[in-house]
Amino acid sequence: MKLNKMVKICFLILFLVSHLFGEPILPKSSIEGIVLNEKTKEPVAWVDIYIHEINRGAATNKNGQFFIPNIPAGEYSVHFTRIGYNELHKHIIVLENDTTILNIKLLPNSFESEAIVIEDHSEHSHLQEPDLEINNREMGRKLGTTLAETIKDLPGLEQQTNGPAPARPVLRGLSGDRLLLLENGKRPGDLSTTAADHAVTIEPVTAERLEVIRGPLALAYGTNTTAGVINVVRNVSSKTNHQINGAFSAGAESVNSGIVSSLNLNVPLNDFYFYGDGSFRKAANVNTPSGALKNTSVETGSGKAELSWQPLWGLLKSSFAYYQSDYGIPPSIPELGHPNGIDISLNKNTIQLEGLVHKPIKGLNDLQIEYDLTNYFHEEFTSTGRNDAAFSLTSQHLSFKTSFEGFSIFQGIKVGSWFEHRDYKSGGLTNTVNSIETSMAGWIYQENDFGPLKTSAALRLENKTILPEEEKVDLRVGNIRKRSFTDYAASLKAQFALSQSWLVQTTLLKAFRAPGIEELFSDGPHLASYAYEVGNADLNPEKTYGAEIGISYDDNLLYFNLTGYFNRIDGYLFSQNTGERSWKRNDLFRYKMVGLDSEIKGVEAITKIDISGALNVSVSASFIEGNLLENFSENDKIIKVNEPLPFMPPFKGSLDITYKWNPFSIIYSANYAADQDRPGRFEKPTKEYLIHGLNIDFFIPGESLLHTFSFTVQNATDETYRRHLNRIKDIFPEAGRNFKLFYKLYF
């Protein structure tokens, strides 16, 4: 579907929904209340209130009061978060045309954690809640140059890097298109999944929270969610406390002379709400125990402006966002392509529209329509200033979703559809054929409550079609032609409450991932990736069959979770080092796209203990093993093997000891990684390491301001170590000792 047609259809749908269906039904449900300190009974200001199911939020005023209007009838989990207090999840039922009054009491707490919270209803289903959630405070404490660096030490997570700037999260050994990254529930529209040197265009300093979603709920976003979904919430829709509020932050670190700053502002204007944010980041070359890592500077700017209108019948919202970054790729060894490094410049602009109508017709809950248009441009330059590669992507997404009510057979069912149009172009030395990619999908999600047993299930059917600008036969790539892929993904999750504290859950998954444009049609040198990349026009889709089982215990003083998982991936798509030099560029090894059967299995464990009112301990560990079940023989025939899958993280563990003395908290952390002695073909093993860190937080509350400070020491002993998923680990080790200071002001 062409650009102008999609835009016209979107605007027409928004108009029809808001004018033809929106007026007859005017739900007047709302939530209001007050938050008090449980010990002193005094009002608590600056409490962040978030309703996950509808991405709505508010903040308490100086009197501890809050008000959230225009809430559809239904069951919700309301999250109350405030620095210095236990996080509280309040499970409520909002009735039609009613005001739900909440009197919330928060307990001052020494145990600040993103995973352990107070639950006020033990029978509540957690099926629609994220598997892992990191709040704003924790994001600030762990803040790194990139999203991947910010979350790399969490259980099951790692980062794959090609320098400080181009870093991508890895979850359970999977990344790229198998781990879907979202910002406010939408795809970022960049090319970060296609090559190791392409940066993720999500700025962590502007994030309010982060969610990791797995299982049936993840299928609302894609069929390629074997690892799951990481959703970065940039701004919670409508801070409806009817007063101007916002936050300013600034930070600095020593390891790269880096600085970062951001500002966000919420302005309510009757039924209209304006949100705006901006950020700036600049860093010089990274220092390691072996010296400075050349050409690793980065300079990034981002911003967003959003205007929403929230009449009684629903919501209309429009926004514009931009992201710009200039960063360097470190020099390779002299015989590999670019001994002086590569400079990359990228720009991205996004326009988003959203419409929502409460109960447009009998039997339907909210009908939501979203559209976005993203223009992305990316250039790569050698040290001489020559344009080595250029990539352009124009992407559009249109989605619809709603849920049923009042029909017993359809009760609790959510449905949606999704459309994508991508116009891809490349230039410079790359020879990837310009192509158009279109996708369309429909999905359905349902959950059931059988008392202690709760289940959810989802099904998603998707088609992807790739149309090259030119059809031809290439000696290396193969028969370049139109390709079309259709398949389904499905997932079933069940959780059983053994008691008020013990919970057992299991998930079954069948996932589907079609190859992308560059995987099919690439043919040319990519210096920033240290490779001559060759696609495979005959690739077939990946099909994943997975299972997961876990058990957890939570009584607020002790939290424990143990999870094991197994994924069988038929036709695992990856760029395999052939070990041969390209005949066109003898300074680069030839990487060929292949699809080979594989399996990935692993175990994750986490324990959190509240030892006293001031001291707590958190311990986590994760182990993963990936194996190729087939590979190519010397005469290029596929044979059965059992050899390590490339780029698999080693066993890792972490320890956090927190001592709290309001308004201060002190956290000692230790992060351990074992030897990776099962490297893939042409990979080198890495040695074990143990890294120590220290964090000191404190806050200064006021009547209208809240100041927070965080001082962090990373790699306190200046250890020389190498992460296995760092593509340049053979050139330089990881960053050395780093002192970080981060300040945030809420107003």
C-alpha cells in the first residue's frame, strides 16, 4: 500500500470513529484518591501512578491527591511508585459511570527493587503484567550510554556490542529480529536488527520504565518474539493531575568524559494535554585498562512533542519525534578492512497518530487505531571522508485493536490487526537490491480464570512479502526475486497458585520469523561490521518450538524464582563466517547468510531477601547453551552436527547488597561471568571475570520539588576483562573504572 493511501485511510478512520461512533456512549468512570505515608499518615507527593493495561498515568500533587478521568470499565492493576517507599500494586475493578475512590498507604522502605512489590490481592492474575519491570528510579541508577548497556546486568539479559554506541540487548541468547524492541508499544523504525554496527534509536535517559514481555501477550506485537518483547515507556499518556509537571536530569561519567541531560514537561489544558521532551548526550573515546579505544566517541540528540485530546468519548493524539546520532566504530586490526575506524551518522523522524473510542458499539470495549510514519537515514564514512555505505528506510505501521464484553463466549478476548510498509534503499559500496517489504497480521488473545488456575492463549497469523526493485540471478546471492512468507505463531500460558505465596507457571510457544531484505539480498563490503556480507535469496523462514516452566515464591520478605526453558529453532538464520576472504575485498572475511537447525536451552534463578528493615540481598544467575544441530561440510553439504551456536553468552551471576538509611541507600554489586569455552566456529573463547561496583543514592523532598542523586562506581578495581558478545573483544577489553553522577529533579 502506498504512502498517501495509508495516510488518507488512517485519517478517514480516525474521523469516522471519533464522529460517528464516539458521541452516543459517554463513559464517566474515573479514579481518584489520596496517598498517605503508612507510618506518619501524612500525604505523599510525587507518587508515580501507572495503569499498565491502558498506559495511563498520573502523579500525586503536594497534598498527595490524584485524579484520573475517563477510565473504561474493567479490572486494572494500578502501580504506585515513589522513591523511598515500597512499590504498591493495587488491583481494582472500575464500574461503568462510577468514580473509584482509593485511599492508598505507602510504607517507607529500605528495599528498593523493581521486582519485589506489595501485592494487595493474592488471587489477582499476573497474565497481562510484564515478566520483568524496571521503574524510573532503577533506570536512572543503571543508566548507560545505550539501552542495552542500561539493562545488561539483569537476569537473562546481555548486550551485543560493536563499540559503545552500536549495542543491542540480548535476551536468553537471542537478539536481532528474535527480540522485538518497542518504544511505547511501537517499533522504532530503524535498522538496528540488520547489522552489528547499526545503533538502536531509543534514548534510555528519556525512559520512564521498561517492560519485558513474553508468552501469549507478546504475540500482540509480532510473530518473531521467541525471546520476547522489550518495551521502553517513554512517557505515560496524560499525567492527569491537572497541574504542570515534569523532570530535569543531568549526568556525567569519567570513563569517556561523557555528559547527558534531558528535560520533559507535561502541560494539562482542560481536555488537552501537551507532552514534550528533549535529550542530549556527548562522550569522548572510552578508556580501558589497556588505553583509550580510538574512534568510540558519540553525540546524540532526541526530542518529542505530543498533543492529546481526551474528551469523554475517547482520545485523539498526535506526536512528532526525532533522533540524531553521530558515533564511531573502532579501528579493526590492520588486515581487516578499516585500520582507522568508521564514522556513522544517522537521522530519524517519526510522526504518530492515535485514536481511541470508548465502547463504539455494543459488545466492544475501547477501539484503538494507531498509525506511524518513520523516515530513517544512515551513512557510514571512512577516515578519508569517503561515503562507504548509506541506508534509507521509510516505514509505516497501521494497527487496530479492541476487546469484547457482554458475550460469554467472547468475554475477555482481545483482537487486533497490524500492517507494515517498508521502503528500503542502500548505496555506497553496498549492493543490496532496493526493495519494498509489506506485512500484514491479525491476532487474538484470550485469558481464562479457573480459580487457582489461570490461563492465557494467543494466535497470530502474518504474511510478509518482499519485492526487489530488480529481479536477477546473482552468482553469490542466488535468484533475486519476489518472496512471500505466510505462517502463524501461537502461545499458551498457564499459572497455578499452589498457595498464597507459591506459584507454578508454564508456557508453550510456536514462533515464526521470515527473512528480511538484507538477509535475502545483501552483497557487498560492510566495513563497519568487519565483513563482506552475502545474502541468500533462497532462505526459508525460521520456525521455533519452545517450552518454559517456572516456580516462584513471594511473601514480600522473600522472593524466589526458578525458570527453565528450551527452544528448538528450525532454520535458524544467521550470518556465518565462512573463514574465507572475499575475492572482491581480500581484507574482509566473507559472511554468508544460512538457515540451520539449532536449539537453545537455559536456566534462570533470582532470589531477593529482605533481611531487616534496612538491609536486603539480591542474587541472580543465568545459564544458557546454544547448539547447531547441522552445518556445512567441506564440500558444502549439510551434515548433522552438535557444535556450539555462535555468540552465546556464558554463565553469569550477580549479587546486590542494599543498605537503606533514609534518605540514603548504598548498594554494593558484584557481577560474575564464567569462561566461555564453547565458542562458535571462528570465535575465540573468553576468560571468566568478576566486576565490583558501588552505588549511593539519596533524595531531598520538598513541597513542590523532589531532588534525587545517584553516585556510581563501575568496575571499581579497574579489571581487564572481555565480554563474549563484544565483536571487538580481540582488539580491546571492556571499559575501565568509571565514576558516574546522575541528578534528577521532579517538579
